[in-house]
Amino acid sequence: MPKDYFAEIGVTGLQRWGGLVYEEHLLDLGGPRAVKVYKQMRDDDPIIGAILFAIKMLCRQASWRVEPGGSKQADLEAADFLESCMYDMSQSWHDTVTEILSMLVFGWSYHEIVYKRREGASRDPTRKSKYNDGRIGWRKIPIRAQETLNAWIFDEDGGIQGMKQLAPPDYRLTDIPIEKALLFRTESSKNNPEGRSVLRNAYRPWYFKKNIEVIEAIGIERDLAGFPVVWVPEKIANPETEEERGSYEAFKRLVTGMKRDQQEGAVMPLVYDERGNKLYDLTLLSTGSRRQFDTTAIVQRYDTRIAQTVLADFIMLGVQKVGSFALASSKTHLFAVAIGAYLDEIEEVFNTHAVPRLFELNGWKLENLPEIRHGDIEDVDLEELGNYISKLAGAGAQLFPNEALEKYLLDVANLPSEG
């Protein structure tokens, strides 16, 4: 076989330069700008906030367990050790998973693995543990915030080798190698370390909705306060001298800054021409308080589009006063399946990178390593499950005695499995 068969010849085609990725065609959604925009979308928009809250709560209620790599005693001991590491960190496992889920907003989340020697109730945080077995465990797996990214470190073949971080308080440039970190991404197209934000397709409706709401608020204010008009002499409207230009600017500031609040009021000169007509006047033009466009329907349409981009449009069913219970149920199930896929990504990164490194550090030789698994994010419908089991039994299936099945049925019903 020729030697070239083992060499990497082509590249993924990821557009990058100087450690930065340039895959996004919108300038506002590329590089550091993207982090600011996505943070604004997450923090300011109520629909996006509700969607992300729903995702977070669904993921937090999911249980996590460790499955042994085999049935031998060594496999069971390894599984117990891995589970003990998950719940022996300074930050809880669920809080760690919640921070990892920031990848949904930004497309990626980078976490440094910090280890410790497990030496019981030590005052040294690098050794403090619930256990005193001298093994190496996880002290914490903290996030390295997306806004602190300075550049990515790539090898000559485009492989991701780490992250350059520039962060407060001292803003010292630090390299965090991939061997000591975990990179979580929503997707890995072209091996892009920045993945793709789940809010990417929501940007356009969010942008238009935001601007329409600003225009709507200005329109409401003008409807309530009236449209101010200042009448001035022709020589002020077409100034020639510095004094006339100063007067024109003063009246312009007056009319554009007029608001209805406790500070409202205006001071106008009282000057008449030779016929007794006022040379200066201030009037408020009122409107019929109706517009050609229904901004409520427009904003609601954009809200629905935002929700649809992440399969969460079921939250709009009650708002729009349409949709059946069956439709809502199917939509929520689809949403739950999508969120479950992101939890699959999290467990895959742990099982592929974090778990092997942990056992290697402890010198643990196993044929198959234990794996971290997440539970369901939705409760099982007991009525549907009962009907299904009844139909199986009616068809002649021999379901019992079956200890594993009995334990599962008791668990999903939150009933004790032992007396």
C-alpha cells in the first residue's frame, strides 16, 4: 500500500485566518460581534428567553447515570468510580450541564477539565474530596466564556488544538490545549470549532421585530402626546445670520425633544406682526389613533417564526387561540426529541474524551470503559404505556416474570422497587 494512503491530502474548506473563523456572511454574526448579538437576543427577547428557559428546565430534569462497560467486578467498580467523580466536583453536575448548554446560544462551549487528587477533607482545594482513595478525579469542569475567545489554535491539517483566551481581570493571553478541555458544539460542519447557534435562523425575524417594536413605541408616544409643530417666521426657517441659525436650532431641539411627562412644557416668544398675527406658535396635531398596519399581528408573526426555528412554536398555540391538544402534544414531543439530541452530543463528548483521559490518569486498564448516559427529558405517559403493555399481553407476549421490566415500570411510575 502506498505511503500516501495514510497521509491527509485535502482540507475541510473551513474559512479561517489567523485563528479566527469566517464562515458567516453577515458581519454582525461573525466573530466577537456574534457573541454580543446572541447575548442580546437571549437576554432581551421574551420569546427567545422562554424557549431557552424551557430547554434548560427540560435538560435539568433529565437524570444522569453511568453504565458499566461489562459485567465483571472490575467493570462495576469502574462505573462506581466514574459516577463518584461526577458528583464530587465543586460545581454540581447539573450546573455543569447547564453551562454546557450555552452552546445552544453561541453554537459552542469550551470547558477546561481541572483535576484533583482525592484525599478526603483536605484544606487544599486541589485535594479536597468526599473520598479518600488517593485517585485522581474531576475537581471541576468550568466554562471558558465565549466572549473571552481570542483565537482558535489549529494544526496544519485543520485539527482543533486549543483555544487562546483573553479574559479579565488581567487580560493575559492564555493557551488552553484541547487535551485539557472539552469542546461542545451544536454541529461540526467542516470541523468548525464554533458550531452554529440555534438562534441563527431566528436572527432575521428578531431583527425586524425589534425595530418594529421601537417604531410602534414611538408611534404610541406620538399618538398620546400629539405631533408637535412649531410655526416660525420665514427668516428663522431660512436662516442667514448666526443669530437666526441659533434660533432655528433651538426651535428644532424643542419640537424633536417634546415628550409628555412631568417635565413637559415649552417657552415661546410672544411676537406679533403688523396685522396682529403671532409670528411664533406651537401646536400639537392629533391623529385618529389608528394605523394602516396591525403591528400586533406583525410582531406575533415574527414571534412564531422565531419559535419555529427551534421547533418550539407550540408555545404560541394558546396565544394565537388556535391548535388542538393533539397538535400541541405532537409539537412538544418533537421539541423534546430535538433537545434530547443535544444531550446525546454532551454525553458523546464526555464518553469520547473526558472518560478515557480520567481512567488513563488513574492507570486503569479495562477492555471497555463505563459510559455516562442521560435519562429521558419527558415523563412517560403511564396510560399509554399501560395500554401498550395490555395489548402485548393480549397478543400472547410473555412479559412476566421479568425483573428488569418490573423495575423499569416501577421506576417510571416513581414507585419503590424494594420493600
